Amino acid sequence: MTQAESQLSQKGYLDIPVDPSLDLFAEITRLKKEKNAVLLAHYYQDSEIQDLADYVGDSLGLSQEAAKTKADIIIFAGVHFMAETAKILSPHKKVILPDLKAGCSLADSCPAPLFRKFKEKYPDHVVVSYINCSAELKTLTDICCTSTNAVQIIESIPKDKKIIFAPDKNLGAYLIKKTGRDMVLWDGACMVHEIFSREKITKLKERHPKAKIIAHPECESHILDIADYIGSTSGLLNYTSKSDATEFIVVTEAGILYQMQKANPHKTFIAAPPLNNCTCNECPHMKRNTLEKLYVCIKHELPEILLPDWVIKEGRASIDRMLEISAKAGL
């Protein structure tokens, strides 16, 4: 085991000191060009990482953009399952993640071995899994979905077919309400979207009566009940640009506010508060990625995401089925 591999096995990232005098923006830009690499940043990343990225967006959209490029290396500033999806869609490209421990509470809430046993109880059910899940869970899935196309995916399944929805019980409950389908839900959730305070949001609305409350469907139903608009991260961003409203209470991870403000500098965006004493709700996993880790990651091309061929093949099938249905629906 090399020294770098030893560091990775212990910390999940290369713990190599970075010269504080380095211009990290310039160095990362240089290394991207030198190594023919493309940098993807999720909306929930820190603003400085978003500014460096070649593409900023939702997880699946980023992986799709990277697959279209001629880059040799994909650097995914996001969380582990997102980098796995990028590897599934670009198996011949090297995919690296600044910190392997940048996980996801939602993806981690549905371990594939446990889900396999759960699935065995419902042999006649179609399995639909939210894209925010591990590569291995995708291999146990018939059709993936995103928060953008989830309603259309569920509605595409014949009404005589029973459905298991995983891993997000909150998104699942929202889909039951929207489609009227009776689904078996896996009991998983996103820690960020489960701790918003309805009481605090209501008080914010009293102080900002003209503000629109916009929420991600991973939120609990009592939060969605008071929302003026419910949508995916990109959906929320588009809504704020198209809406005549000038104030918005944003009920999702606070990183998205940066892109909202950039696109609409004349509008006001307020991060919805959680149940604790924080003023906004941030994903600690997303924030594990830093400029320093990003620089070391690109320089040494580690940590790398590696998946067995069978996982790539079987995981890809569930994504391709989703894309096929979405294309027919004109999404």
C-alpha cells in the first residue's frame, strides 16, 4: 500500500498540506486544462467551488453533461452516490471525488443488502428508486427517477402493477398524493430536508408576507403543505427566475441560494430555518469538499471511484429505462 493509499484508507481523502500562498483558483484551472478534466459542482457546494466548475447543477444532469464531453477525468464536487452515477454513465472515464466520506444520509439510509431482503417480500412489485441512492441499490431497481420526472415515471407504470418506492419516504408520500398510487415505501430520508421547522417558516412568512415559500419534495408533508411551489433543485431555481415575486423563502439546502441570487440579483432569497438554532440548513456531507481537497484531488487524481462491471451494467439499465420513459413523455 502506497502512502497515498494509506491516507485514503484512514481519512477518505489525501491529507497533504497545501501551500497557503498558492492561488487555488488558478492552480485548479491550470490542472483541469493540463489533465483534460471536467469539474462538476452540485448546487449545494460552497459558492467558490461552484464558481470554478465547468458545470453546476443537479446530480443526474451533471453526470449527463460530463458523459457528453471528451474529458479524460471527471471531478465531482458533490457526494459519493453522485460520483458513482457519473462512473455508471462514463465507465471509461476516470471519476474522482475530493472526499470519499462525502456521503449522503438518504443514500446511506437504504443499504442494498437490507433492501434486497425487503424486496423479496414483494416479488410482484416494480421497484422505482430515486436517483439519490447508491450504485448497488440501482442494480436492484427497475426504474430510477429524479425529483423532476418522478410523477411521470410513476404514472407510466400500469395501474395493475404494484410499486415499491425507495429510498425516500417523504418523496414517496408526495408521489402517492400526486398520483393516487398506493406504493410500498422504504423508510429512508434526507437529514437536511427532515429538520425544517414549520413554526419558524410560518413566522418568517409573517415577516415577509409577499414571499413565496418554495420547497423540495424531499421535505416532510407538513412542510410541503404550506409551500407555494414544490420542485427539484433546478425546478426551484427556474421558478424563482420566472416568478413575478421578488421574495422567496427557500426550503432546501442553502447552497442553492447562491445560484438563485446570481440569476436574480434584484430579488431576495431567505434560507428556511431548521429546528435547531442555526439560521440555515446545510448538508455537512456536501460541505466536506473544500478548495484545498479539490486541488489535491486533481493534482494526484485521487480518490478514484471504482465500480465492478456488473454494477455499472445493471445500474445503467435502471437509468436508461428512466431516460426512455422521460423521452416519451417529452421531459
